[in-house]
Amino acid sequence: MNPLAQQLNQELQAANPYIYDMLSDLGKSLYFPKGILTQSAEARQKAHRFNATIGIATEEDEPLYLPVIQETLTAYKPQDIYTYAPPAGKAELRKAWRAKMLQENPSLQGKNFSNPIVTNALTHGLSIVADMFIEENDALILPDKIWGNYNLIFGVRRGAKTVTYPFFTDQGKFNAKGMKEALLSQKEQGKALLLLNFPNNPTGYTPTEAEAAEIVLAVKEAADQGVNVVAVTDDAYFGLFYEDSITESLFGRLAGIHPRVLAVKVDGATKEEYVWGFRVGFITFAAGTAVLNALENKALGLIRGVISSVTHPSQTFILHALQAPEFAAQKRAKYEVLKRRAVKVKEVLDSGKYNDVWEYYPFNSGYFMCLKLKRVHAEKLRLHLLEHYGVGVISLGEKDVRIAFSCVEERDLAELFELIHRGVKDLEAKGV
């Protein structure tokens, strides 16, 4: 094992042996190399005559560029779009995102957490978590309503053993008791990775204040009983809270609650700032200072070894938006568009017109909601809607259908559900 990795492991063991035990074998082997990047950083500070260290091309003290590209980017300085970004991300962006997190998450006040590290959107951030903490057959605690890519990220890539619990109780509440039982089922193994995704994809549900308190208490009780918990909040749809829910990430409430709990926040500009193609996300750890130093260096080692760094132009664009005076008002306006759509969906569904063929799972946030079909098969309905009505939906299992109201105009939502209902009736008439 590299001496730098050994040093980081020793720091972790001294600061918090439980968190050291959470690491996978790969996680224990990770380190950030002191090579070309370190030497280049020193050169930027001291090489006042010539700096011939880093692999970019320059011309007249600026990055060399093609005018045909720069003509579409004249609002930005060449050094803010053409050069490599640091492996941890653009320093100003990391600082701005941390300030944003503190403003939007009151429970983070007074908590010790890292500067957000820039990732290639959320999938990359989740992959970093998987690589650092998942060993084959480690338990991944998930509800039965999930984003399907978790299976690839944690299961196929790292061999995690998925332990599921029902997302909702019979009363339509978040099933904190089921989540707790899943955690405690790992007492013998002594370790679990708990993934909390709110607003949830696919259901569009975020816990209430009471449910959030139950979740935090359940995690603490599992830790009290000897389970090392990597508590990951996938906050992809953060901020899109419409009614009857907490309006912050559970990351702040989980941070520092127990020595056996490591809180990790994975979020990003992707959905929060409506820049899906920019591919800029963040990963943030909450722990003691010595632990944070070790975990950050290991995460940076992964970034350096896989993608080197995240695209610089996207980071610059997002930083510009965060610093713009108009940012808050423009973001609020787009939030209101999505909230009106969510309200319209409930109005349509609560009319009672479709109660004979489906019910819907509770939703109060995010991009999505889910129907629970009473008789027809979800995949058969999906195909029928495509073929006969030109309507696209997502089938999940035998009975669930996910509707992304985020990409349907408010004026068209009533027609959308009328067509889905018509498709159901077609299949029932055929006895399919």
C-alpha cells in the first residue's frame, strides 16, 4: 500500500476508527498523489520567469484557443473556461456552494463539514461513495421505490447486497420503522450504507418534520446498537419542496449525531439550477477535521484516477449564476412553474374521476409522482400508450407508473391523465 494511503488510514484510525472500518479495501488504498499537480501548484506560486509544468498550451500569457469557439463565449475570460480545473473543483465555486448549503439548511449551522468537492454530476458522486465504502456483500439499505441506477452504481459495480423496506406505510407515511429494521438487520455484520433520496425519485415524496425526526432517531439507534452507518443523502431534487415536508436536506440533521455515523451529501446544480447537461455535482462529508482531511484526500485520489477533474466551463457558468443578482428571483420563478404543475396533478387526480383504475402514492416535491394501477400491468400499459396515444410514461414493476410532470405543461396535464385512463380502459376491455 502506498505510504500516503497508509498515512491517511492512520489519521482515520486515530480520529475515528468506526469510519476507518466503513472503508472498502479500495477506500483504504486511496490517496491523492503528490505528483505533477503538486509541483504545478508550487510553480504557479514561485515560477515568476517561466512556468513549464502543466500540460496546456498558452499564447501571450493566456490559454491558447480557437476564435471559432471563443466567439460564442466572449462573456468569459479564457482562463476561466479553457484551463484544467483543480481535481477538487474551482475554489470559488466550492466556496459559493458551501455558502448556499448553509443558507438553505439551518441544521448545518455549527456542524463540522467539508468544503463540497466538485463531481461530474450526482452519478459520479454516488460512484465515489460506492468505491470508497462498499465491499462485496456490504448492505445497501434502500426503499422499494428507487432510482434504478443505484443497482448499477452500488450493486453491479461494487457487489453491494441490497436490503429493501417498503417506502410507505399502509397509512401513506414514510416507513421509518421499516428503515430502522433494515438497518438493525445488519447488527451482526456491523456496517450498512443507508441511501436517502428526497425528494424521492420516483414517488416525489419528502418526509414531514415528524418523519424526518423518526429517520434521524432510527439511524442513531442503529449506531447505538453497533452498526456503522454511512448515511448518504442523494439530494438531486433539493429545493423543490411544495407542501407538507421538511425544506432542507437530512444531511445537516445526521451530521455529527454519533461516532458510528458518517453523513455524506451528494447534490448538484443538475436539477437545482436546471442545467442537466452541465454535469456538475458535489460531494460533502460531515465529520471531525482529521477525518475530513483523510476522506477528502481519498475522494480526490478517485477523481484524479478516473476523470482527473470536472469540466471547467460548466463550473464557471454555474459560479456566474450563483453570483448573479437575478439568480434568486429567476430560480424562484421556475420553482413556481413546477409547483403549479404538482398542484394541478393533485387537482386532476383528486377529482375522483379515475379512482376505479388507479390510486396514487403520496407526493409533495420534486419532478415525479407515481400511479398504482389496480388491475392492468404497468409495462403493458406503457407500451399501449406509446403505440396508440403517443404518450410516454415509465413502468416500474407490475403496477407502478411514474409520471414526470416536470416535462408536461400545466395546461396539458388533464389531457395526459385522460389519455392514460383511456389506455387502461382499452386494456381492461381486451382482458389484458
